[in-house]
Amino acid sequence: MSHLARRPHRPATLILPLTAVLVVGGVPAAHGLPQEYDKEATATGYDGAVASLDPYASLAGLEVLREGGNAVDAAVAASAALGVTRPYDGSIGGGGFFVHYSAETGEVTTIDSREEAWAAMEPDVFLEDGEPIPFAERRVSGLSQGVPGLVRGWELALSEYGTKSLAEVLEPAVRVAEDGFVVDDEYERRTEDNLEIFRDFSSSSATFLVDDEAPEAGTVITNEELADTYRLLGEEGADVFYEGEIAEAIVATNTTPPLSDGAEREVRPGEMTLADLAGYEALEQEPTVVDYRGLQVYGMAPPSSGGSTVGEALNILEGFDLSAMAEEEVLHHMAESSALAFADRNTYVGDEAFLDVPLTGLLSQEFADERRELIGERAQARPVPAGDPWPYDDGDGDAADAGSAEGHGSTTHLTVADRWGNVVSYTFTIEQIGGSGIAVPGYGFLLNNQLTDFEPDPEHPANAPEGGKRPRSSMAPTIVLDDGAPVAAFGSPGGATIITTVLQIAVNHLDLGMSLPEAIAAPRLSSRNGAASEAEAAIAGTALGEALRARGHTVNEVGTLGNATGIAFLPDGRLQAAAEPERSGGGSAMVVRPEDVPPPSASPQFHLSNDWRGTTDEVFRYGRSGDEVLIGDWDGDGTDTIAVRRGNVVHVSGGHRGGDASLAFTYGRPGDTLLVGDWDGDGHDTLAVRRGADYHVKNRLTGGEADRVVRYGRENDTVLVGDWDADGTDTFTVRRDATYHVRNSLRGGDADTVFTYGRSGDVTLAGDWDGNGTDTLSIQRGRVFHVNNSLRGGDADRVLTFGREGDEVYVGDWDGNGTDTLGVRRH
């Protein structure tokens, strides 16, 4: 609406009902939380894909992709959401490994954000009286807590390869943490598994228990402390985690674990310092790569053993025609190759900053050819001794032998691809399910127990504890290319079984012709060079298991192995996101545009009229068909332009033109009703969000907290914004049927003016139709508009026809002459 010369004019907008929900591409948008979402294990389509263990996380990544973010942005958003809804698997209290394919350069790069031992750690830290401290005691202690790396990893990934800020990509997770999420069976079970530990720590019980018990499946829980922590990270950046108040809280938790009153558990403190956190760096490094069947398989280099061990096993398998073998033969050869690769992994792989890892030799085809000669028709005796890769490494070293105490653990993996062809395969963890079990008081997240990934033996040649060292990992995020083009990306949680799960998925998909969903769903076998192999029931308890035993394998049955996710790149250009259909309650696969949804048409047209003749003065295109439109004078120049809203991101256009937005910012939540007004009379329009009868008013085009919260009217009222008394400040009017209750100040209380105009079923538009500085009403009936220039009932002052049936109508001063007119949008 327009105003007198004492200030630039600003308009009202046609208000959508609070219940309006946008659904894009057949997948529910992140509105109306808390909401329980069905899990779909497979999704096929276009324009981007996300596969994770949880639908809230997949939705967070999908929201960022829809808002124009790339795969890196979406991966960080999804990982942050997993920190809310899957906090026992991976969070900002831990670390991870990030593999990225750039469609622009065709290159694969990786980021190591693995946890690091504090500087004071000694090699015998896990020994007492010469014997290893029992694992359960090592785990639940400050001794096990490494310096978390995840946040520095996010920072590096976004700065090098992302397009959005940390605050922007954290916003979906903030909403889930604040609004709540529906507990599922897996969350309840995992809390139950940690119940006695959580009860012993005041911070853990306050964060994760309800009345000192595990929350029941079907209930809604929140984590407002974590929401505040994410907001703090968004506002101040990663430094607040590593040098500010969060760093101080982490150190205090490590050195003085917050035991509950009456807890009798012996909890050994750690010796982490602020200097340990301040000195932490996420590291960008070259990936591992092997050529397999003409494809390039990329993975993580040390301190992860994932890339080298998967790569070595594939190099060994390259010499066998697996596609021509029976299933039992494939499993036998895979188990033998895996055992050999694990023998070498256990002996040689650790943090390259502390030892010389013969990585070139381990990944050489010549070394694999030598190791392959040991495989026959029957299983080798376990444990298989390590080989000697040094002759293939252009270096000198001694052959050695070492075991490994690493078990299953817990982790989480997600995979993302965007519309431009960028890909992320991302595995992160806090180690055990529940990490150390000790939450940071006031910040809503658990600290890891990652340092238990060191061997307790201080003489271990590759993986003994040491200050500043990163423990060996088995995480194996993987990307497969064919001459520079993505074929598939996948990974899994599961401690050391990650390696065998990823290896088996690769064989299933690349050798045996299974689709990626089939490759993930197939039963699994894990041979890690121990006395026995582990297998799921569909192998161990069937004829397959008996056939393997007949070859000399010891096969023990376990419940499940891994919990994988991945994305396949189909020959026709479609993306196929895949997650577990059943393991651990199943995962969540989503695509931006499902294959049965047609591609979006061209941007919709806006037809603007600058006078009351019913003719169009200007036509332009802006935004997308599904956008919500907001009209305002965003820059205070007296001319109204268009903003479009997607989720809770507002894209503001600086002129009547198409193209990119001149400003984009985030305010409110996706389910909020947005109202446009000049609330402080400075000539710049901004936003208020409506929740029920509360209005959260913002005086600047930025995110963050509201400047004012106002309550007016009733929850179900229709709301109109206008400057009803021409004082330069916009306020609210509420409509009930055909009666309007006008308020001239931003406060509650009674209306200043009450009048009746039109009929109860009319659509109402607010504007300054005659340029006198006072906003009044027009009612719309089809293509006919009845305009009133004063706040009274009675007849219209003007009646005109504009647009077509079905047009969306908007009010603005399009030419800055002080008089509001109409614009219509056509899709």
C-alpha cells in the first residue's frame, strides 16, 4: 500500500491461511513438525537425492537441495539433523570422513575430521597394573573422549565446496530440535541400551531421558539445548566450538565428568585442554583409488583404513570372474580376500602423521596379485598372516604382524547428490551407540568414545595411543566413477564391519548385476581375519552357511551387519537413492523430483497494472510455480517488488525483472504464515510471522530473533496488514466474516475501528487505492474488484475488472507514484 511523501510507500499482501502447506515433488516438505514420516527404502527420480538412516535427516537435506543448495550444503544439513534424531550414532561430539565428487572438475577429494587424542595422552593410558582397563570402563570415561572434529569438517566442506552459510544449513536441524520429533522403536531401544549409563550422568539424563526413563516410541521429544547450540554455531561459527564457550564446556566435561548424585560408577577423567580444541584442524587430503573392472573406486586414506582395505580386497578379487560363480563361491572368495586385506590393515594402517603407512604398496595391483595366490578352494587358517607391501611401495620397512581389538561400534552414513552432478558420501560417528555416554551439560550432545579405537597395547606398531594422534578408523565412504562420471556412492556404519559391508555392496552391484537397492538389501557376511566369520541368518542359517563351513570357514550367526545408504546414477539420467529396507528399522531415501512428477515449467508470469484502467503495464517472470509470493518495498525506494518464499527462505527481487534474487535470507519456520509490513516506519518493508494469535515482528531483512512479539485477535482470524491511520507504521486488522477489527498500534487490546464491508465469502485485499496515505480495502469476486477508499461500510468507490479467472492477485505500488494497484500471477 502507498503512503504520503513523508515516507516511501509500502504494501500489504494477500494472506494465505495458516494451514496452507506446500508439497513439492510428491515428498512431504518439512512443515508442521513434529510429524511422523514413513520410511521409504528406495526413491528414484531427478534433480537431487538424499539417503540417510532417518526421514527427518533426509528431509533436511532435501529442503536444502530444493532451496538451491548443492550436495555439500545438503550433506551438512542432513548430518546436523541426524545429530538430533540419531544422537547416539553421530553428532558434533564426534568426527567423520567426507568424500566429495565435483561435477565441475571431475575430481574426488576428501576431508578428514576424525577425532584426535589430547596432547597429554600417553601410550599406556588404557593400562592399569600392566593389564588393559576393561572396555566398558574405558568407554565410559574421559580417557576415551577424543577432540571432536565434525564441526571443523563442516566448516571446511562449506568454505571449499558449499554455497550456503553454516547458519543456513543448520536451520532445518534447529527446527527439528526445537519443535520435536517422533520417537521410533530404534531410538527407544538405543536409549534403553544406554539407560544405566545415562542415569549416572546428570547431563545425559536431563538431555535424553524422560522422568529418568527412555522415551517411548510414538512420543514427541525435543532437544532445545542442541537447538541453541546450533544457533550459536550459526551465529559465531566453528570458533565458538573450538575456542569459545562450547570448548570450555567440553573440557570441563572431559576433566570433571558430571556424575549424578548417588552414582557409584568409577569414571576416570581425561586430560583434554582448551589448547587441544583450539589446535584441532580438519584436513583435506587425497582419496584412495583403485581401478576395478574398468571403474575407479574412491575412498578414504589413513587414518581411516576403509579406502585401503576395501581397495586391496577389490584388487585381489579382480583376478576372479565372480559373475560366473555360484553364490557360495562368491562368498568364499570375498571372505578370503577380506581376511587377507584385514591382516595387512591391522599391521600397517594408522595415522600417517605418526607412522609411515605403505599405502601405495597396499593398493598396488602387484601386491594384490601376490596375496591372491594364497586363496584356494578351502578357507585359510585364521588369522592369516600379514603380507609385505613394502617392495611395492618404493620404500623400506619391515614386515610385521599385529591383531586388532576393534569390534562393531556404531556410526551413521549418508549419501547426497544434487542437480548439477556433485556427490557426497559421508560417514561420521561418536563410536559406540551413545558414545562415551556423557553429554556436555547445557549443550545437548554426547561426547565420543573414539579413543577406544586405539589398541590398548602401547607397543602396537600401527595404532597405539599417543598425544595428537588420530585413532585408526574403518569408515569407508565410497564413490565409484566410470571415466570421470558417477556410477554409485555408498557407505555404512558398523565399526570394522563397515569395510566388509561396503566391499560386499560393491561386489553385489558392480560384479553380480544387482541394483543398488538389491545390493544393500542382500544378506551379509563379514570376515575380518578373526577365528570366525560373522553372517546374517539368511547366510549362516541356510545351505549357504553349510557350504562355507564345508570349505573350512567357521561361520557364526549375528543379527545384522551394517546399515548402508547410497545413490546409484542410472544410465537414463535418473538418480536412485537407496537405504536399508529392514535393518535397524530401515532407512530413508528421497529424491527432489520423483520419476512420476513432471519437470517444472517456466517461471510464472506476473502482469502488473499501474492504474485503475484494467490494463497491463508490465509483464515479467520470477520464481517457480510452487513459490509463495510476498510483495513489499524491500529497499525503501518507494517501488514495490516481489519476494518468493521456499520453506523458510525468502528470495527478494530488487526490480521488476526475472533472474536471480538480489537478497536471500531465512526467517521463521516453514509452516509459519508470513506478513509483510513496515513495522517501524523506516520505509523498508520486513516480515512478521504468525503463529496462532502471536505475531513475531522483524524490522530488518535478516534471520535471527524477532524484534517484537505481539498478540492480537484470535487464532482463526484472517489477518490483513495496513497503515490504517496514515502514521507511517503498519499494523494488523483481523477479519471475522464481513466485519473488520482495525488496530493502529502494535500491541494487544481492543480494536480502534470496527466496520463491515462486502460479504463473508469475499477475498479481501488491502491497499492505498487513492494515494492519501491511508490503507483501505478492496474485495475480489472473480475478476471484479470493489474498491473502498475509507474505513467504513457502504458501497464501493470504484469497481473494475482485471486479469482472468484463476489468477493469483497481489497488491503493490509498482511504479512508486503513491497509489496501489493490482498484479496477477499466471503459471
